[in-house]
Amino acid sequence: MRAHLVPSRLLLSITWALASLAATEAFARAAPTAPAVTPLKVVPPHLISSSDVPYPAGATGDAVVVLKLTIGADGGVRSVLWVAGDEPFVGVAVEATLKWRFEPANRDGKPVASIIRFQLTFHAPAAPPPETLAPVPLPGTAETTPGSPPPKPAEAAEVVVHGERLAPGVSSFTKAEIRQLPGAFGDPFRAIEALPGVTPIVSGLPFFYVRGAPPGNVGYFFDGVRVPYLYHVGLGPSVVHPGMIDRVDLYPGGYPARYGRFSGGIVTGDATAPREDLHAEGNIRLFDAGALAEGGFANGRGTVLVGGRYSYTAAILSLIVKNTTLDYRDYQARITYDLTPRDRLSAFSFGSYDLLAQTTGGVSSILFGSEFYRLDLRYDHFFGAGSTIRSAVTLGYDQTRFLDQRNAQDRSVGARIELHHPVSKGVVFRAGTDFTLDGYTVDKSSYVDPEDPIIRHYDSLFPARRDLAWGSWADVVLDVTPRIQITPGVRVDVYSSAGATTPAVDPRISARFAVTNHVRIIHAYGIAHQPPGFIVPVPGLVPGGLQGGLQTSLQASAGVEADLPEAITATATAFDNVFLNMSDVLGTSTGDLAQNIDRRALGSAVGLEFFIRRNLSKRLGGFLTYTLSRSTRSLGNQRFPSAFDRTHVANAALGYNLGRNWRAGTRLVFYTGGPKIITYRGATPPPPSVSPDREPPFYRLDLRIEKRWNLRKTQWLSFVAEILNATLNKETVQSQQIGPVTIPSIGLEGGF
């Protein structure tokens, strides 16, 4: 009996199954014993504005918040990094300190930038207002004033990277905001779908188009390490415990030169900086439980972190669908040790496991199983004045099993060197080099007919092989004037696969022009290349060979940022992307998917994006994102809308502190339907329509409510009830009705 590996109807089913299945940088510390600088030559920054910070409305008890402030040579606060503390105190503290003004630090009579640590102590309304401790500058920037406490090495090191201003055009959510976002379940990566420029395949699922680029062309990185996907199987949470993610960024196009080998958008998650104080957090929900703990050793020279999650969905699902098994789990572990005050060694490991199986006639078979693991070994050196260099080696293992027929594996090794060096005032040089060697193997079941045409076609697409990618990059952040910043850069990569070798040169440039103190113009342009991609990111399943050439994207965007009253910010961005030789079988889905999985096409995406936000951690906060776009594909002389072209995509979220530590939030998601696609299995499919009929629009409503108890200054417990798609709406995609994709969650969270 012959078994077709992936016939066309089954491929489409697997595609949707995959879509439903996915579900600090820290540098060497400055020593307290670092060589002192003569007080007469180096003067620390001095606060000249009011230091009053209002007590948060609706809060109770005392609280302590620790922040890291990056202060420019002009005395303004460029950025604020949260180090310790809880909401709503953190949000109030960040908002206040961003408005502070300092007499800047100076060296030999010249103003210089500095990084300091501030601790704010909040007292209940009957007590005095928040008080601030003396600033503690980093060595090489400003010296501690006599009598003030010396800087703690671990805290000083945390700021070097996180203190940088975000790149032009990037959209970002902080850890505090993500926790309050309805429908995200506190998982940072789930917030990506709410950002402008993102078009989902199906509501609530982890695969999406970014400014017209298909899911297989979107790159994912966690703390600088490439990962195949972000979510667990069966609409599960993100593959990294949320307590370890400090911030999530979306680079929809024109991104910095350090990111390469993907022709679509880039999604990055920054890990929290190591902390030597003992702290932990955990949660237990209807479908899983997780925990994370971290502490120091060797008198603060080292830190250890362990965390992870385990799903007991299989036990619950067995009560409903007795012949189906759904399971997932993940882990994170990190250890750091300071060899010297300026040299740090780190070992960072994380991984994810997912399984969907079915039992028929007493025999269990795997429908889909995937896993990936990473071990990143790092050496960081800090050589003063914000200059850092990182050397790292990454080992990886990816594996995916389909239908008990094919088991694809990837064993990888990579290395990278990254340099960040302020050359002079207003000039920062960044550069790096990296390579990755991937070894792909394929195991097939004995009952698969190797002579079957479809089997042979897939074997040619995903052969056992070794792929090598090597690249170098550099860019310069130039403050041309206090109001103009330009970042030119370039990336050069060489790809080798199945005996073919192809080079690629990716120039990038971005700019930020401050029209006024509250209005800025943003530009970002770039070229990006990528080898052939699969339908969606799958561990170990990557097309081989370069005979079809590299995919190429030309990315351009221009927009305006504005600071509005009441701590509201707004951006409006126009973008125009062109895709050459692209892999997007979903977007060009006419005819048989299985036979056309390696189809190449031309594409374009143009649109407008709007993003208005007020930090969700405030008493009343929220955001509105809206994307108006048109995404098209061209095959030969035929030009038609992408199968997942949605003209309008909007997200609106609102959160409110009800008092007595009750907080409620809601989010509305809306988008118009994609083109109606008629799948044709004949020899000659009919030409697609330039203006096809559209599927009906879709909307969903997410709800969240939380009650928090502050047990002590640093101990807390929360009850959280949340539901994605509370309206139980179904969605129509390519004439198929999906859903309702609805996820309820009830659980407890706590920490200290």
C-alpha cells in the first residue's frame, strides 16, 4: 500500500494544523574598585527639576521602584529602564522621570552622557511623597559623590544595551504593558499580532504576514538567538516564560544591519538582565503551570536563573476528545559569572517541545510533533564609556515529525561577534560577524513508497544536506545635529546549500528628524535577502538548494511620531515593499498546493499604519492600531491580490484600574476578509481575478480582569480571568469556516 506523504488536500490541512499548533543582553559589570576619577575633573549629573512623583491612584501600601536613567549631554532623560518594582508604581515612576531635567555630568568641564541608578520609595498618601536616592553613575561616565553608596556591579551592567534608543520604525511593547494586554495571557510574543503592519492568517494563531511578507519570511530572535517559532502547539502560550522577557520589538522593515537572512519582518525578544537578588514568580492556569526563579552566588559575582512551563492539556482534552493527545512544555536556564569587573561568562539554554497525537484502534500515531533546543555560550567584555563586545557560540537542535511518515531534523552550530563602540559624542559604531552551519537529515517510514512522484518531489525540496551562511555587518549611529540622527549600514552574507553558493549585499539606512521637541519624522529603507522559505516556520523543515535563487525584498517606509498630551504618543507610517523571487505558496494559492510548494512569484505591499497609545500600565491606558494596505502577487502576466490580503486591520485595547487593586481590560480585533480563492485541480487553473469577491469581515472581543493582593513590599498574588474571542465568532478563510478559535483562561499568579 502506497502512502502519499503530503497530497494537496492533506497539505492544506497540515498548513492549517500548523497554524493552530504553534501556539540582556548583559555585559561585564563595572567594579566598585574601578579606578577612581578625580572629583575635580569628573562631576556627576545633578537633578535640577522637581523630583516629586505622585502616588498612584488606586494603589495601596508602600513600594520601592528602582530605575536606570540614561541622561544625555543636554541633561534630558533619553530612556528609562525598569529594574525592580511593581505596577502601578513603575508606570508612574517611569512617566515622571522621563520629564526630569539634569545638570549633565561633565568631564574636564565638558558635558557628557551618563547612566545612573535611581531608587524611588513610595509611601501611602498619609506619608511623605516619594523620595529619591542619590544617583549612582557608571564608571567611565561620572563619579559617585562623596558619601553616596557605590554602584552595584550587576545593576550598572544592565543598562549598556537597554539604554539605547529604539531604532526608527520599530514597534515595541514593554513587559509591564504586555501583562495588561487582554487576549495575550501575559505572554509577550502574543502581543505581536496587535501591532500595526501585522495581518493574521487566522485570528489568534501565531502565523502572520508582516507588510505583505509571508510567515515563512518572518524571522524570530530571542536575546539574539534565532528560534523557529514563538508559540506552543494548540494555541498555547509563547515558548519562553514571560518572566524572562523584558521587551518585544517588531521591525516591519528597514531594520538595523545586525538582522539578516530574512526578507520579511523581524520579531525580537530581549531577555531580562541578570539579577543577584533572590526573586521568583509563577502561575497556574486551566491548561498549564509555570515558574521562574533567579538569585545570585559568590557574593553577587554570579547569577542563576531557571524557569519553565508544563501543560496538562492532554489530561483535560482526554475528557473531551478521548483519542487525542495535546502536550507542550518548555524550559529556560541561565548562569552568569563575572571573571573580572569587566568580563562576564554566560551560559544560556532554552527549549520547547510540542506534541499532537491521535489514537485509533488502540494504536497511537503522531499527527505533529516538534521540538527545538538552544545553548548559547557567551563572553562579554566592557571596556568603558559604553563600549562592549560580545563573543558567542550557539548550539541548536530542531526536529519535526509529520503523520508518522517523515521526521526532519536540523543540528546547527553558530558563532557571532558583536561590537558596540561610541567613537565620539554623537557617533556610535556597531559591527559584527556571524556564521551558522545547519546539518539537515530526514527519516522516512518504511511504508512510504520512495518512487511515488509526490514523495520524490518532497525529497528534492527537503534533502539531507549541510547549509552554511556567513555574514558581516556594520552601521553607524550619527547624531548629525541634536535634532537629526542618521544610521547608515550594510550587511554582506554568503549562502551555501546543496553545492550552490550565492552572495548577497543588503544596504540599510534609517533616519530620525526632530521637527520640534514633540514631533519627529522617521524614515527607514533597506534591502533584504533570504534563501527559499517554507509555508510557515517549522523546526528542521527548511527547503534546500539555491537553484531558484535568493528571495529579495526592497523595503521603504516614512512616517511621523508625535508626543501628545496626557502621555499619549502617536505614529503614522506609509510603507512600500517590493518582493522579488519570493516563496509564498499560500499567498499565490491557485491550483495544487503540493505541486506548487516551490513556486516563486513577484509581490508588492503598500499601505498606511497608525499607532496611538497610552501605556496600558497606567490607571487608564490603551492603544489603537490600524493598517490600511494592499498586498498583491504576480505569476507570469497575471497580477492579483495575495490570498491573505486584508484591506483593513484594526486593534483597539483599553485597560482601567477600578480601585482596590482591581483592573479590567478589553480588546477589539477587526479585519476585512481576504479574497475568495477557488482552488482548481485541473491541468490549467483559471487566471485569478484582479478584483475578486471578498470573504466576510471578522471581529472578536477579548476580555481580562485581575485582582491583585500586595502581601508585602515585594510579595504579590493575583487572580486573573481572561478570554480570547469572548464573542465566539467564526472566521471564513478561503471558503472554509474556521473556529470559533476561543481560549479561556483562569488562574493565579504570584511572585516576590
